[in-house]
Amino acid sequence: MKTIKSIIPALLILLLGYSCEKTNVEEPGPKEINLTEKGKILVEADNLFGINLFKEVLEAAEPEENVMISPLSVSLALAMTYNGADGDTKEAMEKTLELSGFTVDEINENYKLLIDALASVDPKVLMSIANSIWYKQTFEVEQEFINVNQNYFYAEVAPLDFNDPDAVTTINNWVAGKTKNKITEILDYIPADAVMYLINAIYFKGIWKYEFDESDTEEKPFYLSDGNTKDVPMMVQEGSFNYLSNDILQAVEMPYGAGNYSMIILLPQSNKTADDIIDRLSNENWNRWLSEFYEAEKVQIHLPKFRFEYKNLLNDELKNMDMEIAFDPSNADFSKINSNGGLYISRVIHKSFIEVNEEGTEAAAVTLVEMFRSGGGETFIVNKPFIFVIKEKYTNSIIFMGKVMEPEYED
């Protein structure tokens, strides 16, 4: 396992937590969400999928790279895509998403209930979930596939001229609008074989229930994994918070708004590292740790302000999680999107943003699933250093040769 900075709460920011309440402040508490039994199992499945995906992402990340994913965003984008899958592809997606044992109707119905609940549970927290499907205007889509995703995932569905240079801008503008411009670009280009994009966008803005005083923020050392130190703006506050300490970690829970949403910081003990926490992180341990939190009357929190963006192509990670068939042009079965077949997933792109400061947290995530139809021609995009040759046709005489490392052009 590669070493990472201890930015563990990136995984946890969108998960429901317990609330903590200062004894000297009387404010409305969190509003209970009553899920069905299947709904509770669905959330467990999403969390298990998210933890497994997070570990896969960390395995591929650079040692000192900040990493953040939204398990919910990836789950929702793939769940929409799942509605178009059949046969072995459908079973593989169920296995990867930890949804084996659910019927299709149970999956869709409980995701709808979850979307409704998360978006409205706390009026003090802005939490929005948006889905869209864009398909090539000459590509036929099964009406049932459209209906299911509109009815259960509130997906905006629209045909689009993928050959129009403005098509990329249209999709990116939708993403920017749904994430309050925190993520302004998810799609770089539209390949010739692309026939559909399924996109989820999540935006979160939560004000700390107990805000930090900006005047208390000071430059303090942050100890990097390589032994060096870096001065960072460190926020400070003291109060009553849910707290946990065991042999591997200390943890504190900081609520937003009324307390439905919270950030949980997992900090390795002095003789441990962030990697040690990752090694022990599982759905079982996560649930056990949550159950072991207790309200500590006096916790002094020192938390660095931070802001970063993260982008990753999730193809390899999802293949490693048994979804390889969905990316296979010869064997993928998405006939419920188009009965003529030939569809497969070409790219799953994930991008996220987070800012944590004295006021609270602003975060966004977008997941894009790109669908190809095989046999649509080759794509040739010169977007990296290249060699060029100018030659004569009949003699093959080379007139010029060159290497372009950085294109330059001035009028």
C-alpha cells in the first residue's frame, strides 16, 4: 500500500453520521431518515462498494497525492447504466456494486427514496443530486431505458449532435451549473465511437454546527509522510464532540447544520500511519468504529484548512472489481439501451472538489460514464508530443522530419 497524506475524511464527507450537541446550545437536532429494510441494505452495499473503490484508487495513486472520491456519485452513475445492462454484464455490475440479491425494481425504487431523503433532510445544508443522459442524435435509445432513469433517478435526457464542436461545452456547462462552478469540466473530447454519456453530479455545502473562529487560525507545522514539515493554516476550537480512540486511530465527528451530515476525521495514533488505517478499513470495521463513538465533554480540535481537486479515470479500478465485461467490446451486453447491441463502457471519469475552512465545507463530485458503439471508426487525437514526416509519394523520399514536444503558433 502506498503512503498518502492523512486526508481520510474525503471518503467520508457525504456519508450520514451521528450528531453531537453542545450542552449550552439549544438547536434542532438531526431529522431521522426512515429507509425501508431494502433501503438500509442498499446503503450498506453502497458503503461497501465505496470503501472497496477507494482502496483501489489509492493503490493506483501517487504516494503523496491527495485523493477524494464520492462513492454515491459513482454508484448513481453506474446504477443508471446498469438499467441498460443484461445477461453476464448485468450480473457483473451487480457484483461490483454489491447489489446481488436485489431485483432491478428494488434497486431503482430505493435509490429514488435515498435521493429524495438526502436532498431534503437538513434545510441548513445544501445537498443536491443531479443526473443526466446525453445521446448521439442519430442513435436510437430504448424508451423503457429512458423512462426508468427519468422516473427513478430524475435524469434529464436529451439528444445531442456529438459532431458539433459545441457538444463538449454543452455537457460541461451542465456539470458546471449543477456543481455551482466548482467542477467546470468533466469531458475533454467526444470520440467518434461515443453514442451516450450518463452523468451524475453532487454538490454539498454545509456550515459547521460549531464554526471555527477565524481569528484563532494560525500557521502551524504539518508533518509530511517523508519526514519533512510544512506550515499550514491550522484552525482551532474546543467543545463537546463525538470522539473515538483505539489502538490504531483517534477520530472526531464534526456536524454540519442540524447534524444529519458530519465530517469524521480519522487520525492515526502516534505509532501508526494513514496506511495502517486504510489496511483496517472495511465495512465491518467502519460500522464498528461508528458504534464506539462517545460524546467527549472537552475535545480541542486542530484542523488544517484545505482545498483541492481530484480527477481519475476509474476504468482499471472497476475492472479490478469484477466489472471488466462491461468494458469489453465483444462481450458487453447493454441491449436494454439499444437492442441492436454493440455497446460497451469506454470510460468512467470521476472528478471531485473540496474546500474546508472556518465556516464549513463545500464539496462537489461528478461521474461520467461514456458508452461506445463498436464499429464506429478510429479516433486520432494529437494531444501529446509527436513526430512528423513530410515525404514524396512515389519515391518515398523524406523531405522533412520533426518532433513536436510543445506546439507553438503565433500570427
